[in-house]
Amino acid sequence: MAQVTVFSDARRRREWSDEERLEILREAFAPGAVVSRVARRYDVSRGLIYIWRREALRRVQSAFVPAVIEDAAPSEPPCGSVAEPEAAIVLELADGRRLRISASAPPALAAAALRAVR
């Protein structure tokens, strides 16, 4: 049976809250999900779901902070201590911790470490 939505006020479009959009996006792009099925379930256009995803990705990309490269003179390690390998990547996390990935780390290990802090 077909379903019809009737708008009786001056607005001609449905308005979706950010929470509703996020729920639809999570469901539509979950592993194994089919976007057209999710669109039918929520009675929304497939194209609109892709527009919402593009907007969400744009917001996330603009939330990243630029990398800061500092020229620091290498310091001599104290006598008797083992020197750490020089880090190629140092991530300073919001809680004050640091993730250091050395230049000699295997690419798979570096990728796994970056995925873990995501």
C-alpha cells in the first residue's frame, strides 16, 4: 500500500534534525547496508542521503587542525640511557598524551596505531 505525506502548513518540506540525519547516515552506510532500502524505510530520497553524507564529510574535514612542524635541535641523550628512535610522526592528543611513530615502524603498524586513536 502506498503512503502519502500531506503538508498542511506553509512549509513544503520536511525538516530533519541533525540527530535524525546522523541516524539515517549511520544506518545507510553501515557494512552490508543498502542505501535505497534505508531511504525507503525513512521515506527520504537516496540523493538527499548522499548530500547529507557529503555535508557531514565536509564538516569533519574542516574540523582537523593543521600540523605544526617545529625545528628542534636534537638533544643528546643522558649517559647510560638508551636513545629512542627519532619519531617521524608525533600526535598530541586532546588529553595531553602523545603518540610517537618512528620512521622505522612498519607501515601496517603505523596505520593500525592511527586507526586506534581515531
